[in-house]
Amino acid sequence: MSTPNRKKVGVTVFSIFFGMLAGAVILILLYVSGFFHAPSSIRPELAAERSHLPPEPEMVQTAASLQDEITGSRQSAIVRAAQKVGPAVASISVVQVRVVREHPFFSPFGDEFWGRFFRPREYKQKVYGIGSGFIINPDGYIMTNAHVVREADQLKVTLTTGQEYEGTVVGLDEASDLAVVKIDAEDLPWVALGNSEDLIIGEWAIAVGNPFGYLLDDPNPTVTVGVISAVNRDIKRERGQVQIYRKMIQTDAAINPGNSGGPLVNASGEVIGINTFIFTTSRGSEGIGFAIPINRAKALLSDLIDYGRIIPVWIGAGVQELNPILAQSLDLEQAQGVIISDVEDDSPAEKAGLKVKDVIVEVDDQKIRTLSDWEDLAYLARANQTLNLAFLRNGKRINARLVPETLPGQPSDGSESRLGITVANISSALAYRLGTNDRRGVVVAGVEKGSAAYEVGLEVGDIIRQINDRRIRNVEEYEKLVNQTKNRGRLILLIERDGALYFVSLEP
């Protein structure tokens, strides 16, 4: 075993120590010269490159910027839509004066029993109601439901600013449940009317209105949010119901008493429907509400403003639903469409080339599958607006252009007879709306407040079947009989309402 060389080891240790000392001296010199603190003086090209880099983010966010970020996150599309529409939503308060008739004694057989012996006691009673509406132009026109303002003796409109105005019903249609109210104001905020034909199931739906407004001393509207639950909902008519609710929008946004007539809005702040009613077992919102599509309202809006009511159009074609047996007899593959059973002479239908047994399957690119599809389209059609039809004749598809006309005998200027009512012939569309198959007589299309007809209780939708024991078939015969009896005292009218017949006596 060899012994270590002490001299050699000492030299090695000294070399290492000397190297470390030299390195430390070099580092000190570099530090003093500014190599580590001023790279631009040593590496100008690196300094130039770093001057273009973005500054490093601050590690600590200020309280103000954090609050701004939170506020921005709260401004959702729903919030913006509500802010956009809210100022144009109005609260509508209505007072109706009704005549109440009651007998002084109770009878298990009904009022008719005592009516044979005693004249019923009559008194006037005020009935209060409330609803909502929305301003559709800056000149003070407000859209709402007809059932909100029907038979209003006093009508007050309150805006979100707290300003109150006396309102006037300028147009009302019971069947569509639409009405237009006018207030004397200018430069008002107004809503944008959207398109209810392109709704998406599941998209946001925002209901704005004044539910239970009589309990809240605050003109600002309430906002509830849900989704479009379904579209094209047809509501089955109950006995005596005048309204026809077709292609309704279903939503789970809460709609409560006082919301009727208010707007249903999409996430862009556009009105897509008019909140109308709910299905409920608790008298509160259960997530099943319905709104009239805004496109239906837009189709009828001009008539309501210009004439105060809907002017029926004349097509001149009697139709019936195509059932499977008829379809098989006509060698058709499907029982879809309506078959023409009658074409009136010199009518728009005859001018368009339609004939009996033609099967209408499409109008303006909309499929006609059932009779209700056709009746709905005929109701929304306007005079002098072209309808593009597709129909089947002997198995061949044919296209035609049909231009509806104003119903003959219908006063298009809204003038009223001396009885205080306007009347119209009972077209096939009107017969469907009224639930009758008998087209003889005339239907009451308008009643002037304060007139003789108004005082005896005539209503829009009543059918006048006869005058002074003489049956009438149309407007021409009605006018003739009224003029003949001009100076003969009281008239006795036979009225049909909700399938029941009544006699009404009035003095012109």
C-alpha cells in the first residue's frame, strides 16, 4: 500500500482556492460596471427588443376595477332587454259601470220564477280592473288586450314616469282579444316589434307588466323571466267564448293578474307577444302562460287604428275539412287541406279560378292542413293584399293568385247606423268565429257607446236574425227593414248570442 503524496495534494487545494477567488473578483467588477442593472448600456440590441413587449400585469387589482368587472357581469342580455322595454310599458286602470238585475226573493227555481210576478230590481255597480299595455309609437298609441279595456267607462293610463293620462279606446276586436288605446302625449318611449315566426323553443322569454298593480303604489313594471315553452298552441274554445286563441306562444315566465296586455320580450328587447292568460288551479302562476304572437297583432293593427275594428274581407269560397274518405275518393295520398264546397259568383275566389272540389293545400308558403288553418288565414287576410294559393285539381297541383276584397255591405269607413251599431254579413270566416252554421242574418260588428243599442245591451258578435217578425238574410235586407220602420216606434229584434235566442226591444 503506497503513502499519499502530501505535496501534490496541497498544490491542488491551492489551485482551487485561487480559482474561486479570481471568479469572485470578476463578478464584483462586472456588478460595479453595471452589467446586471443596465443591460441597455451593455446590450443595446436587447434593450430595443424589450421596449416592444407589453408591460407586465399588475399582481394586485384595484378595488375600483374589480367593482367595474362585477357590474359588467351583471349587465346580462335579460337586464338590457328589460331596460330597453321597461320605459314603454304602461299600467291601465279601468272602471266599468254595469247594470245589475236581481229579484228581491230567492227561488230554487231561478230568477225566471220570480220574473213572472215581479220586475227585477236594477242598480248600477262600478267594477274595477287593471292590466298592462305597451307604447307602439311616440304619439301615444298603446296596445293591450281587448278584455282589459272592454266596456270601459273610465280608463286611466299610468307611465313609468308616474304621469297619468285619460285613455281612449280607438280600436277593439273581441275575437282576436286585441285593443289599441290612445293617450294625448308626444315623444314617448316606444317598443320595437319583433318577429314571432322565428321563435326557438327554449330561448329566453321576458314578461313585463304590472301584476297586482292595485296593491303597489309604484308605476314601474315587474319583470319575470322564463323560456319559450312551445309555439303554435291552439286553445280550445269554451261555450260562450268569443275569443279565438290560435297559434299562441306558451311560456313559463310568470304571468299574473294585471300582466294581461303587457309585452312578452326576447333577449334582444323586441316584443314577440302580448301576455294574455294562464292555466292555473291556484289562481296564481303555475308556469303555463300564453301570449298572442306579435305577428298576428301586426296584421290587424292598421284596421284597429284606422277603423276602430277589424274589417272582414270577402273571399267568396265555402270550404270544409278534407277527411280520409273524401281524400280517398279524390285519389289523394293524404287527407290534408280544405276542399271547396261553394264558390260565390263574381267573388275573389271565382276570379282566381277556384272551383268546387278544388283542394287548397298551401297559402303564401304556409301549409293548410285543417279547416282551422284556413279560417285563421282568412281572418288575418287584408283587402287588396294578394294571397298565393296552391291547390289540387284532379291530382294536379295548380298555383293561383287570390286578392280578397272588402266584404260587400260592410261600411269600410266605420260609419254607424241610426241604431248605433255597425253590422256585417256572416261570411264563412265569421260563421266559424261565431260557432254557427246558419249564415242568414247580420252580425253586430260595433256598438256606439250611449246609443239605443248600447243601452239595451247589444254586444259585438250578436247575430240579428229578424226585425219585427221579419227574417233578414243580409245587410241589404237589414238596412231596408230599419229604414221602413223609421217612424213606427220601437223595434223588436231577435238576437242570437252563444247559441241562445233573445228578444230585444229598442227605440231608434
